Amino acid sequence: MRPEPRGEDDKRGGRTGRPRDEAVQRALIGAATDLLRERGYRALSMEGVAARAGVAKQSVYRRWPSKGALLVDIYMEGMGEESLPAASGHGVIADFRAYLGQTVERLKDVAWANTLRSLVAEAQNDPDLAALMVERVVEPRRQAGRHIVAQAIAAGELSPDFDVETVLDFVFGAIWYRLLLGHAAVTTEFVERMLRQLFPAPVLPRRTKG
Amino acid sequence: MRPEPRGEDDKRGGRTGRPRDEAVQRALIGAATDLLRERGYRALSMEGVAARAGVAKQSVYRRWPSKGALLVDIYMEGMGEESLPAASGHGVIADFRAYLGQTVERLKDVAWANTLRSLVAEAQNDPDLAALMVERVVEPRRQAGRHIVAQAIAAGELSPDFDVETVLDFVFGAIWYRLLLGHAAVTTEFVERMLRQLFPAPVLPRRTKG
Amino acid sequence: MRPEPRGEDDKRGGRTGRPRDEAVQRALIGAATDLLRERGYRALSMEGVAARAGVAKQSVYRRWPSKGALLVDIYMEGMGEESLPAASGHGVIADFRAYLGQTVERLKDVAWANTLRSLVAEAQNDPDLAALMVERVVEPRRQAGRHIVAQAIAAGELSPDFDVETVLDFVFGAIWYRLLLGHAAVTTEFVERMLRQLFPAPVLPRRTKG
Amino acid sequence: MRPEPRGEDDKRGGRTGRPRDEAVQRALIGAATDLLRERGYRALSMEGVAARAGVAKQSVYRRWPSKGALLVDIYMEGMGEESLPAASGHGVIADFRAYLGQTVERLKDVAWANTLRSLVAEAQNDPDLAALMVERVVEPRRQAGRHIVAQAIAAGELSPDFDVETVLDFVFGAIWYRLLLGHAAVTTEFVERMLRQLFPAPVLPRRTKG
DNA sequence: CCGTAAACGAGACGGTACGTCCTGTCTTCTA
DNA sequence: TAGAAGACAGGACGTACCGTCTCGTTTACGG
């Protein structure tokens, strides 16, 4: 008796036919995560994921056109909703420490690290994925960083012409660099060194930049 | 990347049989470079390179055990010998500008950019390649950076406890980050912004460089 | 091929629920015929027929459990009711000529020829279909042939021990043989040659075989 | 030291590279034959044959572009070299009896019967296969029949205007018809009936059929 | 006129097979 | 030995259909 489209939290925006099975979705993401954890990116094939999840291959392709798209969803799953960080009241350094510390923490999970490494590898093949990744992975994290800096500027902690974009390129660049090239580990101690380099001790009464 | 370390200046340490054909080597590296330029990493298969070079597949495997090893050789080929930069006499900023500028310049070549992107992608699958890449690609460039900083410290331009390693993570990290994720281009202007962030204007009456 | 034998002249033997839509039936048979005509047996998939008819796949399976069953119905549709031929009064040869001529005529329609070819192909996989085909396709045609021969025997044109079954194997065999193997066309001229071979001119004293 | 192409019974007409492995060939044909015998045409997939033979799928496609081409080779294998039958000295009927009897004999082997049925089914999809089949399967058998008739004509047993082609359509048509439609078995007794129909007893003065 | 029950469109689902591409190894012949 | 050629086992790709199954909606009929 309800001719109108449907309720607002409707999962199936006017779609007809049998709905996607949530269990299949979960099984697939679970299988993919397991494979990434146990055997790495190399072992992550669409075929293998389907087999491990006990699901038809078509059910994978129905959801994700490519391995990369699947990886983005695994990323989103593990990331939860990105929300802008509230001001801690302990200053910009503390805010950044929390912000980057969270990333470092997550990277301790092999599956998570492999997910990110795989995403980058896959994106080198696939411009669409690269774009998607910027939108879903890169930008949200940067946005949080911009928010922290904006709060600090408002609080008079940082100069209004603080070059956020470059600083974000520095910190995320450094983290990705270590993650992907592996010349050094991504640790909490590393975060501290980055923070010291970016926000040198005020030293004298006078501070760095007026 | 030679399959077996031969004697120093001896090209064929006592080996018997027909010598390797230099032309084959050149044809292969040329074919691989062309494929990277024209069709990207995705199209770079051992099979495809051999076919394009008009060479037997075995002749590829005889030289490089894997795609990654081939990529490293393409890198070395395009890079030439890495040599430590001489002091320019124009200060650390100028030295860094030249140093990073060279990298940015090279990246304008699509084939070159694709080579680096491919190397990283490949290394995510292949720990041996990752290690080799650190040794041949990452470290030599960092070493040059360390050299510049050491000269600047000796000249009294920088404090002896300047954190070179973190700064190098910043600059190379940022460049790789932009190259691999593609959220922004790697330009000369970007190098300038990095330099300004790392070496802020002295602020006081006296100007930076004596 | 109805899924369940309903009451005699009752279209919906006591059933409740929404009745089958005749238009769907027609659309399906039309779509299947078109596909057979235009793209042959290979393109005849249950999925494709449904799609072409703009009908749900389930609506196909509701009517026919298999491709073969559908083909039998297409055959029946195109064949109409098989009725025993009346004596023409022009003799057994004329009767046979009309009888086989009708078959040859129909085979000029590509869709029809493809229907028969498809039926045979499908029956090689499906014993049930083979049996059904004998019942609905093979036997009715043979029955008509037997009838003609019986009339001829009654009229004294043929000997009572004329071997109808073998003759029917000859004529239908030859037609199917040419249709399926394609080494020669099924033409009216071919019918004439068959008739001449089966019913040699009574000739004069001298006969074929010395 | 032999620059010229190679000996005349050379299996590899100037081909270079690793030669095809005979064992692979045998394994494949064996596997296909077994599948046809045990599970019929329906179970005959390129994939399944490869798996059963313990061979890579590519090794199947390297030899045969399609299931049909494989079937033709299985046919050839089982058929051996078709040679024109020598005159038996017992007359045309005896010759035909031997000739058709051989076919009937072979059809007692399920694998063989399934091979022929599959070939016809497959040919309905594939015009190239149909042509190949006429060339390799249909025509050689007909040729043998023509030869028998030619001998009989030479011996004065048959009239020079005996319509061989139609007779061959009759006998092979009837055999295929029974094989494919299955309304009756292909037996030696059936061959006798065909022979009686084609070559009625020479008749003495008195009545048509002995 | 209201409930039951089937038909209908849509499309998800577990499967099987398709035909192609690539990997890394091998075998053969020729230089 | 190198090199051209190409076979080989194996694995994954992405697609097409199979026959079955849920959905939400529509259409008869029988109470």
C-alpha cells in the first residue's frame, strides 16, 4: 500500500530482484583479508578469494569489477568511518601524534599493511583505481590533517600561512615510503622524529616563525 | 642483475661456449622501455618483452630471473652512475634544489616514471626485489642527500644534529607519494615548496646564505 | 511439454493463482525462432531466449524444463497437427511425392531447418529428449508414410510384403543425413531421385539387373 | 651438415622448437575416448579431457581449436586408413554386406557410437567442422561405396546408370538416422533388410521377391 | 471485496566450462 | 654455450550459461 519508492534508509534504492546476500559479502571480505594476512598480495586472486569464501566467482565480479575495487572495500571496512578529529586541548603536536599514531598502530596488522601495499601496487595498473584510492584513502586522511592544522591556526598555535599541503605530503609520504620500500620500519618512534622535525622546540622566547 | 658475478674486469671469467650477444641485451631493454612508455606496467610481461624484442623467452630469463630484476637494470641503465654531488658553493638549499630537481626532471619521461612505479608495484610481491631496490635505488639517492647535508654541517650551515634521515624520508617520501598515488603532480614548484618548508627563511635582518 | 497434464478442455484444472500469460508464451517461442533463424543453434540459450523475449528466465523454465523441450514445442508449433494423408488417387508415387515434398518445402525455412538440427544435436545429450522426439517428431511422420503404403497395398499397387519400415528409414534417413551432414542439399530434385530408386519404372521385358 | 629441409617422412616439416610430445597426444585422445565411453558427449569438455589426461589445457588447444576438431581426430584414430575394398568375387551384395557390416560392427563400441553422435551434434554449431567432417568422415566412406558399385558395373552386375549417390544416401542415411534418433537399433539384421530392399532377388520367371 | 496462490520481472546464487594469457621450465635444432 | 623456436604444467583471467533461489508486484478465483 506504499506506492512511493521506499523508506529513506532503504538499502535497495529502487532495485528489484533478489537482494545481495550480506553473508556472501562478509565471507568474501573475510576470505580476502585472510589471504592477505597469510599469504600476501601475490596470493590474492579473484579466483582464490571466491574459492576460499565458498562462493561463485561471479559473485565476486558482481560486487567488484577488479581486485583493486575489492581492496578499497577491505580498506573501508577496516577503516570504519573517517571522522574529523576533535581538538584535544593539548596542542597541535599532540593532535598530530594521535592522528599519525593511529595510522602506525593499524599498520602493525599484517593484513592491513598488505592491504595498503596491494592497493598501491594495483593502482599502478589501473588509473580508475588510482582515482578511487585518492578519493577514498588519500583524501579523507589528508582532510583530517587539514582540520587539525585549521584548529591550530584558529588557536594561534600556527601561522595562517602554514603550508599544510606540503606537510601532509611529508608525513604521509614518509609513511608510505617506508611501508612500500621497506628501508625502515614505521614505528611510533618514527612519528616522534617527524614531529620534532616539523615542530621544532620553541627554544627561546622567540618562536620559529612570527 | 647478472645471473652470476663474473670476474672484475673479465667479461667472461673462463667460460666456454658462445658469448652473450650484446645486441640481444640492448633489444630487450629497449623493448621493455618502449612497453613501459606506451602501455605501462600492466603490459610488461616477460613474454611480451621477448616477443617485442624478437628474442627467445629463454634469453630473457637467462639474463634476469624475474620482471623485477629486469626493471632494476632498466633503472640502472637510465640512471647512469650515481655520484656524490660536489659542493656547489651556493649553499645547502641550492644543493638540494639541484639534487631533487634532477629527479623531478627525469620523472617527466613517462617510461622512467612507469619504471619506478613498476618497481614499487613489483616489490610488493617480491621481498628479494624490495631488498635489491633499497640497495640500488633507494640508498644511493639517500647517500647523495646525506653527503649534501654533511657538507652543509661542515660549512656551518646546518646544526650537527640536523636529522638527515627524517628529512630524506620527507622529501623522497613526498615524491614517491605523489608519483604512486597521483593526488598531485611532481613539479619543480613542488620542490620549491618542500625546500621552503625544510629551510624556513631566517626571518631576521640577515639573510640565509652568507 | 506442459509441466503438468491439465484437465481435458479445462485450461486450468482447478488451479488457483494467476494464469499463465499467453503473450509470454508467444514472445518466447517467437524469440527462440528468431534466434534459430538469425544465429543458429549455438546462440539458442535459455538465458538468451528469455532476454530476447523480454521475459524472466524463470518464465521459460516454468514452461519447459530444458532447451530440448522448448525445441519440441517450436517443432509442434511449426508443424501443426500431423494428419494422415488422404489417398490422392494418383498412385503411391504421387502420394509419396506430396508427402516428402512437404518436408522439403518446410526445410527451406532456415529457422525450421535449424530447429530440426538443434533437436538432433540436443537429443545426443538428453535421452529423454531423444525418446520424446521419436514420439513427437519421428513416429508421426513415419505413420503417415505407413498409411500411404497401406493404401497402396490395398489398391494392389504394392506387394503386401513391401518392407515399409526399411523404405521409411531410407527416405527419412537420407533427408536427415543431408540436413545434418550437409554434403548435399535437400531439394525437390533429390526427392525425385529417391522416388525413382524406390519405385523403378515397371519397364519392359528387360529390367535393371541382368 | 644437412642444410636441406629434411628427409621426406619428416614429421616436422621445417618446424623448429621443441617438438610436440607424442605421449601428450596419446593421453589426450585416450582421455577423450574414455570420457565418451563412460559419460557420453555431455561430459566431453576440453577442460575435462585435459584434466583427465593430466595435461595443461593449453596443450589441448594447441592441437585442436575446438571440441569438434578433437572428435575428428578420435574418429580418424579409430578408423585407421580408409582403403578401397577389393572385389570379393562374391558379387555386389556380398561386397556391400562386408562394407556396411564393418560400420555396424564398429558402432557396437559405445565410445565409437558416442564419437559419431558427438561429431554430428558439434557440427550443428560449427560450419567448419561440418565441412571437415564431410571431407574426413562422410566422403571416404562414400568413396568406398562408389568403388564397389563401379566394380559391379564393370562386372556387368549392375546397370551403368545405377544411381550410386542416392543408394549411398539411403544406406548411410538410414544408419545415421537410427544412430542419432534412436527409434531402432543398427544391427546386422538391419543391414540385411537394406540389402534385400536395394537388390531384390533376381527373380526367376516367377514373382518379385523370393 | 478480500485473501490465497500462482505468474511475473528482476536479478542473486553456486556451479561448470569457455578460450586466452602469462609464468618459469624444458627440449630441439642451429650457430 | 647462446640463441630462436616453441612445447609443457600450471594458474588466473573475465565471460557466458546453467538451473535454482529469493524478492516485490500483479492478476485471477473463490470464499
